[in-house]
Amino acid sequence: MTEMLAALLGALVGGALSAWVASRQTAKVLKHETDIAAAERREAQRLDEERRRSYAADQLVAALADFRAVARDSPDDTAAFVRVPAVAEVHRERTMRATALMKAGSSHAHALPPQLRERWDALTWMLRFNQSGQPDRSEDLRRRDASDLLNYIEYVRRSLVAVSGDCPMPPHYPAPDARREGNRPWGFEPESAQEPDLTEWHMGSRVVGKVKFSSGETSWYGPNGKVAALPDEPVDAGKPEE
């Protein structure tokens, strides 16, 4: 009798132990599968976030090119960007460009990384500032404002391009201070580490956009007008089509 009870007890204990081991193994397998599924979801979310950010950055880069490209020849192409006396057509063109750029920002800037969104918000403020009348502001400061805007746009453009991993993300710099003294444009021969050095770009062709006319002619333009000849070395805006 005792042997039977011992055998029965052993069977029960053995069965319970086997069941416990099996449940532990099952739990480990389920946890492993759950962890894999969670990791796959996180990776899918990360890739989706990267795609959304890259798409938004691409759209804003295109919007910046449209804003900066000069659509036609004029006696003073900088009038399209500076608050100086100009014909009504230039004023309309300037307003339309600013409106289109701000609309693009409203549609896509929310998808940018936080630090880059901060740069875009600063750019939007500068754009609104350049669009405001301010009749008491001197013409020299108005032209400095325009150079500040164009140089800051280039800084933001490089930041946007970096989202896709094509180049390193530029360090963070404070946006231009419209209240500062002097006429030196922001980013031009900077006197401190508080600005990027955009001197070469500022003095170069500054190719920013391609314009196709109704005649079929295609030309590259920068904020200072038509680019007669592209530099030998590649530029960020790309090369003209053959």
C-alpha cells in the first residue's frame, strides 16, 4: 500500500513538475514571440516616421527652391526679396512666393524633427518680418534683412537635406537678430561661432532653381538673377540638364 501511495505521489509530482516546465517553456516562447513582434512594430514605426520626415523635408526643399528662384529677368532681381520700392508686379510676385512657402510649411513642417521644426519656425518668422512694411527701416537694413533671409534659407535647406542622411545635420545656430547693429549679413564672414560660415555660398552663384520658359528655354537662377555659367564643381542644387 505504501509503495502504491509513493508511486502515485511520485506520478503526481512528476506530472506537476512536467506541466510546470512545459508552461515555463511555453511562456518563454510566447514572450520571445511577443518581444519579436513588438520589436518589428517599433522598427516599422521608426521606418514610417523616417519616411514621413524625409517626404516632408523633400517637399520643403522644393518649396524653398520655388521661393528663391527668379522667374524672369528684371532691372533689379533683388527687388523680389527686399522691401524696396518696386513695381506692383514685383510686390504681387513677392507676396505670392511668401504665401506659397508658408502654405508648404503649414502642410509639412509638423512632420520634421523637433530641432529642425524650430529652425523652420524661425524661418517663417523671418519671412513674415521681410514681408512687413516697416517704412521707417533704412534701405541698408532692408537689404541686410533680405540677405539674412536668403542665407538662413540656405542653412535650413542644408538641414532639410540632412534628414535623408545625404549629409550631416548642420549644428544649431541662433537665427539672425533683426535688432542687431551693422550691415553685415548673417553667415557672411561670421565673427563668432554663433553663425555658420556661408561666405562662399553668399559670394558664389547661389544656384537655387531651374526655370523653364514658354519658349522652351531652361535656365538656372539664383537670388541675384540668371546664372550665366555653372561652376565646375558640383553645387547643392544640382546640374542643369543636357
